[in-house]
Amino acid sequence: TCGICVDRCPFDAIQIVNLPQELDEAPIHRYGENSFALYGLPAPRDGQVTGILGPNGIGKTTAVRILADELQPNLGQIGDPPAWDAILDEHRGTALQPYLEAIDDEDVSVARKPQYVDKLPDRYGGRTRDLLERADERGVVDELARRVGIAPVLDQDLDTLSGGELQRVALIATLARDADFYFLDEITPYLDIGQRMTAARLVRELAESGDRSMLVVEHDLAILDLLADGIHLAYGQPGVFGVITPPKSTKQGINEYLAGYLESENVRVRDSEITFETHAPRTLTGGKPVVEYPALEKSYGEGEFGLSVEAGTIHEGEVLGVVGPNGIGKSTFAQLLAGRLAPDAGSLDASLDISYKPQYVEIDRQMRVETFLRTITDDVGSSYWTTEIAQPLQLDPIMDQQLPDLSGGERQRVAIAACLSDDADLYLLDEPSAHLDVEQRVRTTTAIRRYAENHDATALVIDHDIYMVDLLSDRLLVFDGEPAEHGHASQPQPMREGMNDFLANLDVTFRRDERVGRPRINKPGSQLDREQKQSGEYYYSE
Ligand code: ADP
Ligand code: ADP
């Protein structure tokens, strides 16, 4: 436990080094006597994008409900909510004052993008175009739909769209509103890197176009870095209390978060720091081949999508990162390896056992989490299973819940646990980062890596979070081509070559933060961008 504040800490929050000043004061809101308490609020600013970075369950939605004037904050006094005057008094001279005054004048309209876009078709039936037209207060839907690439699906029903398409529909439906304050709860799940960058650009453009303010929760740190003018960090104990810090510069805030230590707050949010290598890691050569596949071809019929794959070898104990745009054949390749699809040319060793976690997790049977996991392995509860799977994936608190009641992030963790618990030669995980917060991404990365190493297993991980891909992979399998038309997969490559190929296709280069070596997206056409493209170093330096 924490030696410094354990006497004073009212929450037994063992990771807090010193009781932060905020916790000495009254919370902004407390739901009930022994209920969740929120300390601090984010401060939306006109013409700016403000980010929030922190775990799920820490009060972000509570904060937004207050800022949207849906929830009267009670300053911790259960019963009568205090008048706005008391709240205004508390925040005089802070970044939040102008915003609170606007709420007080009933002068704030709010547009919101929900976190779980998969639920959209349940709530709104019918055609995509009809939903978007109802939201189109600014008359921009057609242009935005074209820019994010969903124009071709506007006449389809919502329940026929993929997760990536729903994500873009939800984004446009929110940005098309004529509001003062926009709240976007994650913009990147299911989008590829190009689509993530376009989404970030649209959010920025709307902020810069006038006096609207944008508040964004985002766990893809490369995108958050690109997107936000400033950020608030959020920390605490999920379900118990949450603290939202005063604003920090985006760069400083992300660096502190990765370091696991918030400097001005004197709070440790993690035991270890997350570090990035500026050099490409050494290529792992030790493991014996698990899969040796020949050149493969697969098409879905005359004139439809076609994929060609170069022959390759995947080794025991390695994690192979799989990167490329959406609609380029990554899942098709996964299904060829899994034996769920037969190739048109080339043949595969059908004796290989493959455990597969699809991109869209559908585990909605009425069943307890533990019962579900026991249908996959007898190891549930064993010490190895607990250490290697349950702990890093934080399953303990949700083992008794019913599958349909899980949140998106919980469902993702259960699906990853189910995939890794199966006894297989090859583990295929499609977008494990979706809906996980930064802490969970790091823990999941560690769990997958450790699992592959300890079990001489091999993992293929498709993901679009470039930090996660970097931290996770020994080598890269790069897909390119024309989405929905034709795709091509090269051989598995060492990290440096793979990143260079992948990012050259995207025309994106990364520089390094001078203090912590964190990769940051270069501004297109900047001097570094031009130099790096010329020398062919898109990601790793030196
Ligand atoms: P986040 O958006 O960061 O995931 P929320 O603001 O939704 O977090 O929730 C923070 C905590 O507050 C959760 O533990 C949640 O159970 C609790 N909470 C949310 N709404 C209520 C409510 N109306 N009454 C009691 N507790 C609530
Ligand atoms: P990725 O995983 O890279 O997003 P996919 O392998 O899922 O790509 O899909 C590649 C292309 O093949 C997409 O255009 C998709 O619409 C199409 N496709 C996928 N499955 C089928 C199918 N069963 N029949 C016809 N087309 C399909």
C-alpha cells in the first residue's frame, strides 16, 4: 500500500502518493452518501478542442452531464443541489468560469457522439440518410459524408453497416448539429489510421471555424496528440471517485500519463512508465516455423474484392502485427488461415488450430462471464490462468455479470480472454484495442506478449492504434491496395521495414518527442516530414 497517504486517503487508493489537493476539498458532485464522487471538471473553450485522457468509469460522463446542464452538481451535499451562484463562486477566475456563466444564462446547446456506436441501429431504425438528415442543422451532411467516405452507404439501412461505417455516421450526425458544445466519446474505434486522421481533421475544422467548443475522450494517443489543443487527465478509482485535473498542454499531459506520474498533482497513476524504442527492435529469429503458407489468392466472385498474399512464414512465440486500411482483406486473410474460407489458389495446412477474436465482438447469450469462459477452458481459476489472463485483463470484478450487461470495454476484455484461453497454435486477434482505455491497452499488450512467449504460441494482431502495434509486435504483415477492390499482403517484415512500407502508403511520418521518445505524427509538408520521406524513415529514427 501507499506509505505516504494511507492514513489520510479517504478512499484507500493505494496508488496516490500524496493526497491531491482536490480531495481535501468538496467534490463537484456526489451521487449519494457512499456513491461515486467527482472532483474537478473539464473546461471547454471556444474555438478549441479539449481532450480528456484517463480510464473508463472515472466520471467523464458525469462531468459532461453537468456541462450539458442535465445534472445539477451538488458539491457533495446530498439533498438540495446548491444554487448556481455557489458553483460559480467556486470557479471564479478558473478556465471554467465563462462556460459556467453560459450555462447559467441557459445559453449552451450540446451535441453528443455516444461511445458505443454498435448500439446505433437498435436505437434508430431505417435508412442511414434519414438519420443524418434529421441531424443536419448546418446543411453539411453530404459534404461530410463524402469526406469520410460513407457516401456509398447512405441509402443502406443502419443495421447493414459495419462498425467502421457506424462510427463515421455517428461522427457526422454529431458534427452536423448546430451546437455550442460538442462532446465526442471516442472517435477512433473501428477506423483505420487514414480514417482516424480524417475524423480528427473534421473535429478540428469545426472548432476552428468559430466559437464552438469540442470536448473529446480519446484513447488512441497518436490521434489525441493530433486532435487536442489541451487536455485534462482523469484519474482515481473507477466506481469510487474520479479527479479531473486542470488543463495541461497536450504534449505534457500525454507524456505525464505515459510516465505514470502526474507532476503538478504529485500522483502516481501506474507503477511503471510506458516507453517507446526509437530504434526498431531486433527481429526475433529463434522460434521454429508454426505456419508456412504459400502464395494465396482469394476473390469473392467475378468483379468483386480480390486478395493476393505473398508466401510467408510465421514463427513460434512471435507476435505478428497486421496493418493496413479497412476493406483491404485483413479479415479475409485471417479467415483463410483459420480455415473458415478456402483460397482460390494455394493451399493451407488444415491441421492448424486457430483461436480467433473477430473485430466485432458478439457474445450476447444470457450467461455469466465465468460460465462462458468455463465453456472454453477448464483452467478458469487456476493460478496460471489467474496470473496470465484474469489479472491483466481485469476480469475479477466482472466474472459474475451476465454477458449482455457488459460495457464495450468489458466485452472486449472477455472476448480477448476467451481467445487466449483456447488451446491453439495460432491466436488471431482483430482490433483488441477497440473500447479499451489506455491502461487496458497496455495491460492487454503485455498479456498477449507474455502469453505468446510463455506458451510458444503465436499471435497475429490486427490493430490500428499505432502505439499498440509498436509495443506489441515483433514483425509486421503489411496490407496495401485499393479498399473494397483489391488487396495485397507482403511477407512478414522486420518492424522498421514494415512501418516504412505501411506509412509510405499512408504518406504519414512520425517524429519523436524530444523528452520521452514518444512517436508523434508530423505535420504534412513540414521540414521533418519532407526530410524523413526523402530518407525513407517514416517511423523509427537512427
Ligand atoms: P465514465 O464516463 O468515466 O466511464 P461515468 O461518469 O459514467 O464514468 O460514471 C462514473 C461512476 O459514477 C460509475 O461508477 C457509475 O456507476 C457512477 N454513476 C453514474 N451515474 C450514476 C447515478 N445516477 N447514480 C449513482 N451512481 C452513478
Ligand atoms: P479488412 O479486414 O481489411 O477490413 P475484409 O477482409 O473484411 O477487409 O474485406 C475486404 C473486402 O472484401 C471488403 O470490400 C469487403 O466488403 C469484402 N468482403 C468481405 N467478405 C465478403 C463476402 N463474404 N462476400 C463479398 N465480399 C466480401
